[in-house]
Amino acid sequence: FNVSHLHAREYQQSQMLNPPPPPDALQTYEDLVRHHVEKFTSKSKDHFRVSELRGRVLDWENRITPILEEEEDVPAYDVCIYSNKLLDKLASCQILNPTSDR
């Protein structure tokens, strides 16, 4: 999913909401100019919305990238290895002695 796809979808939605008038509806030059100005205004608002979204996505990427890179350096968690280390530590502290009778 990318921003250009989002822009295309928003453009299609704006066309559905603001379809061009039929040719006979543009009776005067002023009507034609008004229609084009409204269309331009609508497109510029869509572009601003997409630009704002893109800026927010870039901010999020800049914040999350160092966290993800740091996470890549952490060794994978293996429950078997962790449990063996834990049991070894407990045995060395004499808290858990598998050879003793209860």
C-alpha cells in the first residue's frame, strides 16, 4: 500500500462526489471557470491530505526504524536455553537440588 495508490483512490472518490457537469449545464464562461476552480480546489485539498499523511508516515518510520534495528541485534528467544540457564543458576544457589530427597 503506497501513497500514490491512496491518492488515486481519493481522486476517484472525489470524482464520484463531484462529477463533471453535463456539457449543456456549462452555459456561460463563468460557469465553466467556476467548475474548473472548484475542481482544482478539490484536487489541491486531496493533495494536501495525501502530503500530510505522507509526512506522518515518514515521522513514524523515523521513530520506529532505530527500534527495529536495535531489536534485530537481540538474540532470538529460546525457551529451552532460557530454562536450562535458569535451572543451572538455581542449582548453583542450592535452591534447587535435584539429587536431594524431599
